[in-house]
Amino acid sequence: MNRLTIVAKIVAKEEKREFVKAELLKLIPITRAEKGCINYDLHQDNKNPNLFLFHENWESKELWQVHMNNVHLAEYLKVTDGAVEEFVLNEMTVIG
């Protein structure tokens, strides 16, 4: 199995920053307990507090896809609809 690294960039609308941050934080304990999750770390940019970055490592793409189809993620997407300006997700492989 090939390990999968995910980098997810979330830019919250200025007035919704604290709401989006709270919703992102809720995902952490649930996701870290999921099968295949190696790490699931949320970062907030020091210069642009509206910018959040998830750095994740999964045992396999299949297990990450199970995570992506989970109810708590669907709930997050529903409640933050309209509060997020940009969402970019990169599937990556460690090369060094």
C-alpha cells in the first residue's frame, strides 16, 4: 500500500473566520480516530488568519476515500457552505 499525503487549503471569508475555524477543529478528534489516519494536523497562517491548512497522512488512498465519504465531513461542508472563499485539495506522495 502506498501512503497518501493530503494538503488541504481552506480560505475562510473574513467575517466567518472564527466559525470556520471552530468547525475545522471539530473534525480533528473524529478523523484522528479513523482507520488509516496517520496524522491530521490543522494549521492557521501567521500573516493571513483566514487561511487554514490541513496536513494529513493516510495509510492508503482507499482509507482516505472512506474518510472523505464520512458523515462528519458532509456535515462540515453543509454548515460551512457560503463561509469558505477557497478550498484546494492536493493529493501528494512523499518523494524524499
